[in-house]
Amino acid sequence: MNRLLRSPKILVGLCLTRVFGILAIIGPLLAPDNPNTSVSTTAGTPMPPSTAHWLGTTQVQQDVLSQLLVGGRSTILVSLVAGLAATVLAVLFGVSAGYFGGWADDLLSMLANIFLVLPALPLLIVIFGFLGRGANPNDVVIGVIISVSGWAYGARQLRVQTLSMRRRDFVDSARIIGEKSWRIMAFEILPNLVPVVATSFLFTVIYGVGTYTALSFLGVISTSHWSWGTMLYWAQSAQAAQQVHLEWWWFVPPGLAVGLFGTGLALLNFGIDEFVNPRLRAGAAGGLTGRRARRAGLPRRPALGLTPVLPASRRAS
């Protein structure tokens, strides 16, 4: 665990995700104005950032900072719910398929393959089209619906890992002493899959952020429900990027927020992958060792059969 927390990727990822997590909790309380309220009577011209409005205003004089803070809670909540629900589905289907094998494995694998080949975004557009566009949709329901199209890849990974683990000695011992299958999967196999489950969760949260932003940007989700994607939708509708005076303060903050939050999650994912995968860990350590060797004056590739040794002066220093 100490080695994991010393990873630069993990540290930077934790800092970014922690900042956005705090903003998701207290952001709406810090919002200076109601995101739906026009703060001026001079509607029609977006105002650039100023001391009165730190991120400027929209075309109808709504405060962009308030929209960013309020929309951040919805975006992050939906992505976390989508990641959690998709991970639960992936664990249930993947571990069960790998442990039982036979017809159960064939059936569950076929179901996962179907969801892998289905185009996710058109599928979700159709589902939300049937559900209708409520004025105030429930973020938890949106996250659960998005998770339906994002669990299959994690299930495939967990199935492969379970297949390699179900014949281990400790699993056979638990089966011999009469433990039930669900208990073996939950208490014998699943604890050994925690790193894979963690990476699957982070991957599906990233997927949830991108998918929810895309759905909001396309107007599939109610445009009166504030999220970072909704901000991009209204900026695009008003052609903020095509104006003579580029209204960058309208679309850059939500786009940057989506990018930074996704970057933090991706860095956490890469850091966990390096910690779990010996090849990635050896590659990172090898690159670091190579840089240290070059700084110390050692040859990058010493001759075969010779051990590189530092000069006496450098060993003393």
C-alpha cells in the first residue's frame, strides 16, 4: 500500500478526484447565483469574466460559475452511480460465468458479448427516448441506465481472472469442506480480484462521465437539468465558439472540468495497473533506473559479463 501511494500517477489522480469530489458535495452551496436566474436586464450579450462574475455570463445573463458548480454535482453523481452499478453487474456476471463454467459460462458470455457489440450511445438515446425528457430527471436513475451499456467489458476481464483462479488449492479446499458456491465466490475468489474490480470501477466511471456529457450535449437529457454537458449544449446552441469575439468562458470551463476529472480517474487507473501488473511495474522501474544510471555516468547498456561500477569519487559523494 505504501508503494501504491508513492506512485506519482496515484498522487496526482487522488488530488484531482478529491478536488472534484469536494466540489460535487459543497459546490451548489458555494454557487453565487441561481443557475437559471438572469442576473442582469441586458440580455443578449454574454459578459466576459469579471469581479462580479468570475466565469462571465451566458447569452441570457446566467452566471457560468453557478452553472459549473451546480452541474458538477449532477455529472459526478451520475458517473459514480453508473460506475458502481456497472461494476456490480460485472462482478455478478463475470465471476459467476468464470466459476460455474459450462452452459452458465456460455450463456453469460453470450450476454456480455451482445452488450459489447451493441452501439452504446444509440442504444441509450433510444432508451431515454422511451422514458421521456422530464424537467427534473433523477440522477440515480440516469446513472443506472447508463450502467446497462457499460458493464460487459469488466465482466469479461473478471471472467478470465476467475477461470484462472477457480482451480487453485484454496478454492478446492473450500469446496471440499462443503462451503457453498456463493460463499466461495464472495470470500475466496473476489478478495483476490479487488485490483481488477477497482480498475473496472474507474474505467466505468470515466465511461459514465463521457456518456452522460454526450447525452446532455445532444439534448437527450432535459436541457433544464444542469450538468457540464448541458452547459456545452447551450453554448453550442448560441454558437459561442463561432462568434467574432470568441465567448470562450462559456464552453471552456465545463470542457476543462470534464477533461480534468477524467484525467484524474485515468491516472488512478494507470497507477493501479502498474501496481498490479508486474510487467508494467518493471517497465516503470526500469525507466527510472535507466535515468538514474545516466545521471550517475554509467553506460546505458554495459557489456555482457561486466558489472558497471561507479568511480571512487562518485561513490564517495
